[in-house]
Amino acid sequence: MTSNPDESLQKQIDLWLKWDKNEKTHSEIQSLVDAKNWTELNRRLNNRLTFGTAGLRGPMRAGFNSMNDLVIIQTAQGLCEYIKNEFPNSEDHKKGVVFGYDGRYNSKRFAELSACVLINQGIKVYLFSKMVPTPFVPFTVLQLKCLAGVVVTASHNPKEDNGYKVFWGNGPQIIPPHDKGIQKCIEANLTPLESSWDTSILEGNPLLVDPFDNMFHLYYETMLENIPPQFLKLNQESDVRFVYTAMHGVGYPFIERGFEAVKLKPVLAVAEQRDPDPEFPTVKFPNPEEGKSSLELSIKKADSEGVTIILANDPDADRLACSEKNPSTGAWKVFNGNEMGALFGWWAMKNFQTLDPNLDLSKCYTLASTVSSKILRSMGAIEGFKFEETLTGFKWMGNRSIELMEAGNKVLFAFEEAIGFMVSTAVLDKDGVSAAAHLATMACYLKATEKISLTEKLKKIYEQYGFHSTKCSYLFCYDPPTIKKIFARIRSFDNGKPATYPESILDGEFKIKHVRDLTNGVDTSQSDGKAKLPVSSSSEMITFTFENGLVVTLRTSGTEPKIKYYAEMCAKPEEKDWEELGRRMDRMVEAIVEQFLQPKLNNLTPKTD
């Protein structure tokens, strides 16, 4: 290790020590300097956190590549400058920007620092006085017609992380060009103003408003507008109970009020996970998407209470998981996001047709991300509503929903396989609070009218619209060059020849019909060979459609060191041997992972659960 850093690093060290007024993170960098740990300092200071999935996400520690007071102030200064550029009229600044936060370490602090920055520039701020679910921020943006909204959360990431998710004034998370524009403004406004550190200005400031009480009441009033009165009556008469876990997050009081609003009996909360706790002491990953490993306490509670349905939010309550017990076998089924998407898709149609018997389904749309199940497409083909797929992430579905509604259409439902559901356009993002109320209402309706469970209803949906079986997982890859090498090989599969993709698997047994590569804009299903969905060279995403109905997408994660794969066997209603279809899919997916990703050769680590 050299005794001195290079000129570039020294400049960043000097800037950090000059700018950072937080004693803890200032001394963290000073300690690394004293230890002459230039490698770690280079990692932390010579790279910046950049806007990824609608904002920032990273570990809470000192450094420009992490979440801390200084980076948050710089981010807020950049966001503020971008808003002023987009809305130069000071009258517009009275519309304000909403800030919400979850129960993680520093979340409230980061929201308050951001509020200071905007108020100092004369922009009105709606700052929630209590922690709220993420969907409350985009809901507030729409209700109050704000310029933008920010929620400080890292969703289901480990306890060491935090994030900064930005919503634009139209309601959904930001998409290009806003993300790049904000990033550019951040980089042009890195010097923190002295006033940005002074949170005492928030006390009694006329530009600061707490929207909590108004939005709390309005959210549930709006929810009730989207559920038919006869379904509320069935809820009131139902004896179905639900065990609920907030996963140490913010969800419980909001779910509690939601169940009360739709006339359901109160949830039976998992006491150990009910209240916000930034340590997440009972779960390795605070993510209900992890399956049974994250629901152990919920299953124990449900078994002891004689309850057969579990609902779970992630810590910021924008996602919803569900598990149901088979009373005959005692086995618990954890629904995956695609299965829940099928149930919600059917329910959305039923719900809105009940609210409006004259509903014209030909002017109705459902949406799903491109890595999610195509079950809604199969439903729409039979029922008459339209289906569209978008890029992954609710920012795309939210913004596309606006375009569809502005053209005179109705959006019934949107979902992504990562247990994200938009069951009403009151929130143009995934919403685990309203989704929980709707799912519980659906369960009560099914028991009262059809005498069946959610699992049995899912089977009926597949019988009517075709069996759709999915297999989604991931492998860890901690070496970015290896990821590039893997995908470069897939794009030059014919002995290194450029622009040649695999044509089959298992020695030609299963042939590939189409390839869509959204990294470089190729789509062989289109007459001109060009992709219709937006293309991004900054992430990897290739979809293979096989002649036998299997669709597989390989993509990299925007927030974690993962290569994800999403497989779905899309069968026709007349294909009745579901077990054989499942076995065929398993065999094909195994071959795709081995032949295309080469886990052993590339030192990829499989998912543990």
C-alpha cells in the first residue's frame, strides 16, 4: 500500500472532509485516511451513487457511493435545481413536493434534510410527520397535484441499506429523461450550502405542511370507491380471518385501518414483526418474496390460531405476499407473484364489472412487466380486454397507464412478478395496502359465493384460460465483467460470430422461435427485427420464446448483484396434462441455466432458498 493517494483521490478526500458536517461519517473517512486505506477510500469516494430504479439505493456509510447526510443533501440540491428548471414560475413552487419515509435508520433524517434544501429555495414541502407506506407518497402527489414526491426507503433490502425513490408530478416513479436530468443537476450542485444542514428551520415554517391526517382519511375513502357495496356486505358477514406480518416495517396501522374500512375482521398480527424495527431481528432478508423462510413466524401464528390465509407486506408496504393452507394436508402454499397476478386479474375484471355492469371491456387494459406472466394476455383474448407488457419496473406501467387513460381507456390492473400489484389507478405504482384489502375481499367473496379457496380459484382460472406455470430464480454474480462476458457469449453463440443467438436447447430438442434483446434493440418476432419496447444498453435483458410455448427472460438486477431468470410455460386451455408441462418446463429451464449462464464455469452462486 502506497504512503500517499493519487491526485484524483486526494481531491475527493479533501472535498469530503471539507463538506461533510456529520461527525460520524466525517470521522469514518478520516479514519480510513489515517489507516492509509486508499483502496477503500477510492471505492467510496471516486464513484457516485447514480439514479437507478427511479432513484438511489445503497449502504448507509461515509462516501459518495453510499447513503449519508452529505449525499442526500447533494441529491436534494440537484432535485431542487431540476424542479426549478422544469418549473421556472415561482407560482408553481406553491404546488410543493411530498416527502415520506419508512422505519429504517436515518430515513426520517434524510427526509428532513431534503425538506430543508427545498424550503430554503422557496419550494413548498409536504413532509409526513409519521412514517408511511411508499404508496402514500404517489397517492399524495396525485391528490395534491404536487410537482414531485420522494420516499426515503430501501424497501426489502438488508438493514444496512437505504434509498431515495422519486415520483414525478404525474404520479408514477420517474422515467427518462427525468432520471438523467436530475443526475446532471446533482453533479452540477455538489457543494452543500450551509443552510442545507440546518433542520431547525423546519420548526413552524410556513412552507412546511404535514399531509398525514388528510391523506390517511382520503386514501381509505378512495379505496372504498373501488369496491362494490355488495362485496363489503359479504366482508361484514364473513368469518374468514387473516394472519398478517409487517416484516418489521410500516404496514400494520395502515392494514389495520384498511381492513376496518372494507368491513373485514381485524388482522391477527405477528406480534414479533408488527412494529417498525430497523434491525429486522427475526428475518435474514426482510422480503416476503423469499417465500417460506421469511414467513416462519406467520405460519406458526396461523397454525396456532386456526387461520388458513397469511398476508405479508415488505417493510415499506408496497408489495404483498400471500400464503394459504390446505386444510386437508396441512401444507402451506406460498403464491408466487404470477399466481397472485392471475387471481388479481380475474378479480379486477369481476370487481369493475360489478361496479359498472355496462363496462366496455374492449376499452379496458391490463398491464404486466415483460418478465411477468402472460396469463392476463390469455384472459384478455377470451374476455375481450386488452393486455400490454412494459419494461420491468412499475415506473413503466404507471406512465403507460397514464397514456392509456388519457386516450379514453380504463386500466383495470397492473402487476409484476416480484409481488407488486396496482389494483386501482388512485396510486400509479405498486401498493401493498390496497392490494391486501382487495385480496382479503376476494377470499371472502370466493368462500361466500363459490365455496372455494384462493388455490382452488387459481386452478379454475388455469382451466378456463390455459395453464401458466412459472419458475423464477436468480444466481449471484459479484463480478460485473463476468456478467458482461456471459451475455456477450449469448449474443455470439455461433462460435463467437457476432449477432448470433442460440437457436435451440438440449441438442435441438426444443427450438427457439423468437429472441428479443432489449439491451441492443433486437426482436426477431417483428418484421423489421427491431424491438418495440424501450431499449437500454445499461442493463442486460434477453427473452427467448420457444416453439412449445415456453418464454424465458434472462436479465440483470438494477439494485443487486444478481442474474435473474424468469420462465413461463404458456399452455392452451386444451392442454390438460399440467404435470407433464411442469416437468418439461423444469427440464428446459435447467438446460437454459446450464447452457447459457454456465454457473460452474462462471462461479455463480445459486439462491439459497
